[in-house]
Amino acid sequence: MSFERLLSFSRHHKMALLMLLDALLLPLALVSAVLLRLGGNWDPKLDPFWWLFLVPPLWVIPIFIKLGLYRAVLKYVDDRIVYTVLAGVSLAVLVLMAVIVMARVGPFPRSSVIIFWVFAMAYIGASRFLLRGLVRRIDAVDAPREHVLIYGAGHAGVQLMLALQAGREYRPMAFVDDNPQLWRRTYRGLAVHAPAELPVLVDELGIKSILLAMPSVGRARQREILVSLEKLRVPIKQLPGMAELVSGEVRVEALREVSIEDLLGREPVPPREDLLAANIRGKVVMVTGAGGSIGSELCRQIVRHGPARLVLFEASEFALYAIDQDLAARAPAVPRDPILGSVTDEARLQSVMRAFGVNTVYHAAAYKHVPMVEYNTAAGVWNNAFGTDRCAAAAEACAVETFVLISTDKAVRPTNVMGASKRLAELCLQARHARGSRTRFVMVRFGNVLGSSGSVVPLFKRQIAAGGPLTLTHEAITRYFMTIPEAAQLVIQAGAMGEGGDVFVLDMGEPVKIIDLARRMVHLSGLEVRDAAHPHGDIEIRITGLRPGEKLYEELLIGDGAEPTDHPRILRAREYHLPEAELTPLLARLAEACQAEDGAAVFELMPSLVHEFTPAGACTDRVAAVSGRL
């Protein structure tokens, strides 16, 4: 009968076979002990106490059953089984000595009992590890596993190796580590190699994936490692951070794809709790655009800091339902009110703010997609600029303490309607502050956030999954990036700063060239970019041309000056604003153009309000054509 056939037996049959094996090994251990002790002077046929060699299983096997030795699954047997065998054999030796004494076995060599203890430990323990090796080898043959390499030979790496060896999906082949002191060490037969050996290891061992097991390494170092691995064209997965692993052992299920946040290498800055709580704890907080990418994350951050009530204001019913359900699961104790409405409806805004006694408003509602706003000029300006102004007017009328506007880097020297409309929203708030207001108006400006609806990263992921091509508007285009949670956290902290009328700018780090980002995402997926140098590559990057109003480079400051604040990631901008006497008549004319849906008139008026607005000619022609059709 083959060993594979034995593995298919039921659990009870396997336990019976293990008991039978031990029933054979225990007498053999006692015979070996006596032979070693007496050598050629002992003839078992002449020994009157030969029966003593057959009875150890009668008490040893019940001891093993009681200690749970037969409940251990062979495939997952680990070093702890040694303690079970040690305890069982030690008790068995005590019983054997008692039998010898009570049966008055005179000629039996007493020292052979100690030798029996050693042989029994060796036979029983070794049999388990031998059987475990056979089971795992058969598993490897029956279910071929993907060859992987583990980068990081620390505690997390070794734990990951043990988890992989017990599974059926991956087969760890080697370790790589930056620490020279670990090189040439072995863990369960796997050697630790230097990073310089990676190309050879990938080729010789047939590595299909590299698993990063460095949960405590900083983001900057992590980014360096990912950049160095990029040229290998091997898919990379990694374990989460230490905070996510601290509760238990490393699990294979914890492995995840390398995220774009890891590629940015941006080290998180611990938030200041006093700033986070200043406008939230014990206060009624309202978030407009609560179902959007930034608005929903603001809500998640706000409920962590003890608001008296959270008012969710949103125009989309589905988005409002989604964030309401999310918060119900996350923070059921925080009172919340989901309100449907438009930020251009000042009467609705006033009734909501007055009814709930709102103290703080985070205004995240906006149309933000550049091509969509460019095509729908009047609607974009009406929602972004006049929606902000009316929301601010309602806040003043209801004595709201703090009003925080979520702005954008596209408001700086804008070339598109979306950016110009957000800059106009800033100007409206600055004018209200300049004339004197009980409400403190704060503006926070930042760039792209990773993972937001319509952003380039999820688009690239979908295109890679579909086999390409990756579509890019221009080879030279660069953007600033920040994670949504970090952006929301910094917005809350910036909102607690300043006296009013302040424009705060978030430190976005270094700008990222989008074509480099695209290539890196392809390479870290284990694929090759198809280009002139690699005509047989997997994924093509296709340049489609700049969209109307799109800039190659984004900026965060209109002027040259930016003052530091108490927070290392938040700067204060010093920028011009229009006097209310100049702003009001121009806003009235712009409102008429928006309500008449006259996109061409909106374009003509916007440079009078936003002096840096320089729309592209093609963009102006397109809007005029669309306006004419409407």
C-alpha cells in the first residue's frame, strides 16, 4: 500500500496506525537499550524476563493518548511536540522502573532504563518529524506551489516562511536581507543571501514572486527597496505594518499587493491631538460632500474625536447612504444625521445649520474632475464658487464658529474652469473675512489624493488588469500625491490654525512624474512595458494628448512666500484677495451667466475675478461650441 493511500485514510485510522507504530518502536527502544548496555553478553532467548520487552506499549500508549500526542496533525507538527514526547517517555520510564521493582526482575540491568529513555525519545520524536517531511513532500508533488523569495530574514520573515511551508500555495526558496551579519545563515534549510544576488536567485530558483517581510522598515527605505526590485520584473507582495501584526502570528492571508503609497516613500508625521480635537470634540460638525472621497474620510476621522453630533450633507443619495452605513458600523455611539441637499440651496443650508446648532463646517462638496467641469462650465462654476459662497453665507447667518474650505492645487494659476472656480471660492471667503465676520474662514489647499474616484492610480490598476494599454495624456506630466487619510487628517489640523482668511498649503512632498509611476506599476506587477526597446513587452503606455485645461505641472502657491506653522506638513500662504466692492458686482454678472447656462460668458468673466486664469484657446473654443448647442 502506497504512502499516498495511507494519507487518504480517515483521522481515526491514522491515529490507530500511529499507535501501532509506537507499539513497535517502544519494544525496539528497550531492546536497543539492553543491547547497548550488555552487548554480546546478552541472549534474549535465554532471558526469563523476555516478556518485559513487550509490555511497555500497554502503559506508554495510554499516556500518549492522555497527553494528546495522537491529536497532532502530522503536516503541522512543530518543535512543541518534543515536550509532549519528553513528558510521555519520562512517565513511561517511571512506570517501567516500578514494574521492574514490583516484578522483582533481578538480572535486568538498571542503567539500561536510562538508555531506554534516550532511545524512546529518539525513536518516537524522529518518527513524527520523518512522517511530517514525507507528508509535506507528497503535498509538494501533488500540488505544485509557486516558488517565492522572502525579502527580510527577521522575525516576521521567519514566521512568514513557517506559514508558507505549512500551506499549499507558495514554496519559499530563499531569504534576502540587507544585514550582512545574516548572510549565509540558514533557517529550516533556507539560506539568507545578499541583495546583490537577487537577479541570479530569481533566475536559478524560478522565483515567481518576492514577498517583503519588513513591517518595521520606514517608508523611505521601503521605497528604495521597491525601486531596486523593479528591474527584476517579478510581482511583489508585502506584509502589513507592525501595528497590524502585533496582535498575532504572521499569516499568509496578510500578504497584500504593493500599494502606490509604498512607492511614494512618504514618512507619516504623527498628528497633533490638540489640533485634531479643537474644532470637533464636544461640537456639532457638518461635512458637505460627505459621501465623496475626501468628505467621507473627513467623516471617518471626525467620529474618532468625540463630536457631539455629525451632520452629513450630500447631494447624492447613494453616496450619503454609503457613508451613513459605514459610520454606523465604525462609530455607532456618535449621533449623526444624513441630510440630502445641494450646497447652492442657501435656505436649505441655513435650516440645517440652525436646526442642529452647527459649530464647525468642513466644505468638501465640489465638482472636481477637470474634463467634466470644462465641458459643463456654468454648472461647475455655479456649484464650486457660488455653492461655497452660499454655504459660507449660511454659516455666517447661523453663527457657525469655523468654516473650512477644501481647496486644490489647481486653484494656483489655473488653466481650467475647475481650478479657477476653486480659486474664486477662496476669494469669496477671503472677502467675507476682510469685511469682518463672526465665522472664522480657513482654506486648505493640496494636490491629488491616492485612490479618489477618477484618479490616475485606480485607472492604471484597472488598465493593467485588463492587459493595457495604460493611457497617459503627456510624457512630461507630473503631479503631487498624498493619501486620503493623511490629507483629511491634515485638513482637520490646519482648520484649527489661523485667525481667519488664511490659506494653508499642505506639504505634498516631491512631485511624481506620471509616466514613471505608470512604468513602476507595470514592473511591480511582474510585467514588462511594451516600447521601442521592448517590442514584445506586455503592457503598452499610450500617449493620448493633454485634455482641455490640463496642466503639465501643478503648483501650490500663487506667490513666492509661504510661512511655516507649528506643524511640519502645513504652510501658510500669503496671497492677494479682491475687495468686496470689486468682487460683488462681478459675482452678480457671473451668477447671471451661470443661471443662463452661457459658458462663453462665464469664460469671459472669470479672468476679471481670477486674475491668474489663463484658459487654453482650444478649451475656450470647445466651451463656446457646447454653449451654442445648449
